[in-house]
Amino acid sequence: MGIFNFEMGNLRNGNLIGGNVGRFRYQQNWTQEELAAKMQLLGCYMTRDIIADIENRRSSANDKQIAFLAEALQVDINDLFPRNLPINRWR
């Protein structure tokens, strides 16, 4: 198993937030298209395809996108990351 294999499954590309982005979006009852539109209104270019790739862990979000996602989803940035990160395994 690689270093990204833990209770959430294989996190390809180092994407740690994908699952929580999808969960918070679902809680808001928004489509991926709606979240992408909200991101664009905030000034961060994002399409439905980019949102889908992040949620499905096909690609990672950069630091700017993470900050905008937290703002759009109305959550703290820390809430986007899994609670039980295996930090000690990365040393």
C-alpha cells in the first residue's frame, strides 16, 4: 500500500479534499454546475468538469482553489480535509 492508502481509500494525485467537497456540495443541494458557477462568481475559474475531477480524485485542487471552494461551500478550509490524516506516515 502507498502512503495515501488509509481509511478513505486510495487518494490518487494527493487529493485529500475531493470526498468532502462532494459531501458539502451535496449538503447544499447543489449540482456540480451550480458550484462551478458560484466559484466563477467569486473570481475563481472552475468548470463542472474540474469540480467532477476534484470530487472523483482524478485531479487535485491547488491552494487558491481550496480557499475558494471553502468560501463557496461556506465551510472552514480545515473542514475540507479529512480529520484523521496519517501525518506520522509521511515523515
